[in-house]
Amino acid sequence: MGRIAAWFQERLPIDGAQLREMTNEPVPGHLKRWWFCLGGTPAYLFVVQVVTGVLLSFYYQPSPDTAYQSVHYITHEASFGWYVRSMHQWSATFMVAAVVLHQMRVFFTGAYRKPREINWIVGMFLLLCTVMLGFTGYSLVYEQLSYWGATVGANIADSVPWIGAGLKTMLLGGESYNQYTLSRFFVLHAAVLPALMVVLIIVHIAIVRIQGVTEYEFDEQKASGDKETFSFFPDHLYTELIIGLALMIVLSALATLVPATLGPQADPLTTPEVIKPEWYFYVAFRWLKLFTGTAAVLSMGLIVFAMFLWPFIDKLLRRITRIPTISVWIGIVAVGVLIALTIWEAAVAH
């Protein structure tokens, strides 16, 4: 082993002690509380998505003539295909939830404020990519509900003034769902969006590494006057590994007890009475039912745009109102509305 280590040391003259010192900086003590370090959870789930997605792509065929049959083969005939597909589906659900919770934690703790505005914007792009991964993945199954869900999504894009028609054509590969649509969804889901997410994650982590983690002081720390820290390796790394192991157990249990199902094959000639989206689109669907198409799309776009610029809006609101916690109260109201709309849509018979 010594000779092997010397061989690598000669060709890669990296000092192990210096490397450990560079990567093992003290981690703020508040990260021992799991809700403050949710960023690693969606990253782990993204890895699960990539691994299971690669396995599924060995059998999946993105064509209207073969997509449903290939998913049926994965679910009912391929060895452990049901388990891999179920892991992929459940990890996608958990990933959306984890990204939303992480973004909420950053919002309510004000960790988006100067000098971290850029990282907030990067995080918003990651959230949008995560949701788009869910949408495109749901559409690939070519079930009746996923087919019409994709059609509704394209029609929503068509409602955007000026660029809507182009967005719909780019998404579907034509004016309506056709033989090129599934291949476009597949390329977006399996190549474009994952590659974009990898780049964004690298940028996100690099900015955190450059700026450092936002530090918070709690009452017990203020009383003692000490800044609690602990080592990244092995303490924080072990914590992340334990969380990953716990997630794997939960995902495996859900994949086994509540496996992914397969509804009826898509029928372009039969429109279902109620179109059921994934749970994270319930808010958007309820919003569309409350307002007319263009008004709903523009208002949703305005809300998303405001979220991207929230670090600057927050600064302006605090200056005008002189209320330091104004964003917290706005956030509480917004979360309440989101939960109410989600429950409202979930209560509708699907």
C-alpha cells in the first residue's frame, strides 16, 4: 500500500494534511439541527433519481406506440423493475418536498439577504428545474392522465402573451401532441434538465463555499458568548450519511408498500372528466380554476418573478415599513394560502 500511495503521490503531489485542512473547516453549531441543513437532502435524492433513471432508460422507449408498453414491461415483467420505478417516483416526490422546505427555511431565516442574493436566485432556478423534472417525468408514462396533463401544461404555456405559441410548439414539437412530443419530454427529462441541475448545484455549493454558511445565534449561545462549531469531517459528513441511510430505508419501504401504479393507456380521443396532476401542481391547477387563463398565467408568472427578486423586494419593504420581520409575516400568509389551495384541490374528486 505504501508503494501504491507513493506512486500516486509522485504523479499527484497533493499533501493529504493540507487537503484535510482545506476541506475540514469548522461548521456552525446550528447545523446540528437537521432542519438547518436540508440542502444535502435534495442533493442525495437527485443522485437516487439519476441512478434509478439510468436503469429505467435501459427499457423505456419514448414513442407514442411503445412508451406505455415499455413502462408496463418495467412495472410487471423486468426483474425488480417495479422497485426501481417506485424508487424513482418516490424519490422525485421527496426531492420536490425537500427543495421546497429548504427554500422555505432560507426564506424564513432571511439567509437570502446581502451578500447571498445570487445564491437565492440560483436556488429558485433549482426549484423550477426540480418541478419541471417532475412534470416531464410524469408525462413520459403515457397514461391517460399524464397525456392530458401534458396537454393542459402546453395550453397553459400557450396562454403566455407574445411567446406562448412558441413555447407550446417547442414543448410539443408541433401545434398539438404528436409523435415527436414524448421524445422531446424524454430529452428534457433525461438530459437537459439533469445537466442544468448539475451545473446549478455546483454553482450553488461553490457560492456557499466562498461566502460560508449563514451563522445563527440562539439564546443559550448568546448567554454563554461562545460560538459553537464542529468539524465537517467526520461529524457533519456522518450526519449527512445517516440522513441518507434513513431516507433510503423510507424510500425502500414506500416503494415496497406503495409501489408505482400504471393507469389506462393514453387515449387522445377521450378527455377524462377530471385531470389529476402531481400534488405539487395542485396549487397551480386550483389557481387556474379561480381565474381566467391569461390572468391566471400572468399572475402566477408575476409571483414567480417576485420570488426571484425577493432579496431586493425584502430590502425595499423593510426600508418602507421599518418592520424587520415584514417578510416573515408575508411568508406565513403565503404558506397558508399555498396549503389551503393544495388541500382544496386535493379534496376534489379525481
